[in-house]
Amino acid sequence: MQAAAHDIRPDQLEDILKGITIPSPPQVLADLCTELAMPDPDLVAMARSISTDVGLAGSVIKTVNSPLFGLRSTVSSVSHAVSLLGIDTVVALVDAYYVRNEFLNRNLSREAIEVMTRFWDSAQDVANCAALIARQVLYPAPEKAYLLGLFHNAGIPLLQQRFAEYPAVQIAAYQQPEGRLTLVENAALHTSHQVMSYYVAKTWRLPQDIRTVIRHHHNLERLAGPDDAGLQTLTCVLKLAEHLVGLHRILGDQAMDHEWQRLAGQVMQTLSLDENDVAEIASLAAEQGVGHQDYYM
């Protein structure tokens, strides 16, 4: 796969990152990744690592008991959560907890905290919705869809930190009825949120397929090669999740989802869905509290 013409060059990265700090994974996550790389990961040891952070342990248990996971019994311990959900899903939940806290626990103004909270709430919704869609279309790794939904826009807070004009640029990008959002960002900033999100994903050592989708999630045509079927499916899951959550409203302040208008046919064909299927998934998501109606009531 060739690099896209607008991809940032290594010699440009240092200048772009001036004033930007990409948060590093905490030790607990590093320990989990180390254990995960073992031929026979020790679930007890992983649960013990998670339990060293009371807030993290509580967040994992609260999340796995939500309707989105559809467990028949209530989970009351981290070890039980790990055994029921599997290692990959639990690591995704740990990622979710820490990446949100890394961005929110900074020296921000009250207004900035409100904006960031709104952003991460929407990211969590996209992650939850992507996992729901993945299960509905029988994608074999819904935990990857969850992780992708959480991290795919992680570069947005970095750009807000670096460029005071970024919120206006973002809205202008969503206003475009044709063309990719990232073209507007590149013209104004010489980088884009998908490039910055890719570097966050790389820093956090996310799986390579997730990094690739993040890098091209507004360039679906870049994932049209003969070996890209899995990546294209994962990207289409993300595009549908973004649409159902309403990121065009939340991030772009737009009533019309122009990107979805361009990609809907391709997304539904790739996922073997029709309009009735999409409506049914939207209803399921709404029942579980996922959708832009939560932001605009």
C-alpha cells in the first residue's frame, strides 16, 4: 500500500508535534500487553494487575455489566470479567479507561473539560455502537471494532491543544458536501486528525490493522486492495457507527451527514445490510442509550 499523498512525512512530525504531548500508556496497560504477548497468558495475573487501580477495576466491572455486553449474570470481580469476556475485550476496556483519563486529567479550564468530556462521551458511544454493529454483522472480533471506535478520533484533542482555530476548521470540514474531511484540515493545518490519531494508536501499540484503519478512516478507497477485505469491513463498521451516533452533529454541528451520503451504499453493500437492517441496528443502539438523541434533546 502506497502512502497517501497527504500523509505527514517523518521530517514534518517534530514541527507538528510542538506543543502537543501524546499520552503514553500507563504501567498497568504495559503489564497487560506484556502478559498478552506470552504463549499462555495468565488470566489471574492480568486480573491482579487491573485490580491494583481501584478506579480502573470499578470501571471494568461497571462496563461489563452494561446491557451492551448482554451477560446473563452480574459480574462482581475483575477475575470473573476477564474469564467471561476474554483477554482482548478486557484490554480494550482498560484502554478506554486510561485514554479518556489521560486527556481529561490535565490542567484544563472548566470550559475545556466540558468540551473534552463531550468528545470522549461521543467516542465511547461510537466504540459501543461499533461493537454492537460488529456483532450484528457477525464480524469475528467485536473488541477490535470497540477499540477502533474509541481511538479513531483520538487526534482531535491533540489538534485542539495545538491549534486554537481547530474547532472552526473541524466544522468547516463537516460542511463540505463533497470531498474528504481531511482535505480541509490538511489545507488549513498541514496535518489531519486521522494522522494524529494514527500516532496516538501507534504510541499505545494498538494492533496494526486498527492503526491502518485509523490512518485511512476517511479514505475508504485506500483500503480497496485484494488483501484489504477485513480492513474495509472494519472501516465500514466504524462509518455506520459514526453515522448512528451522529458525529456530524456532535463534532461538525451539521444537520446533514455528508460523508454518510457519499458512503452509505458502499458501507451497506460491504456489510450486507439494507436500509431496514440499518434502521433495526439504529433502534437497538437507541435502546442501549447510543445515538445523537442523547446529545440533542
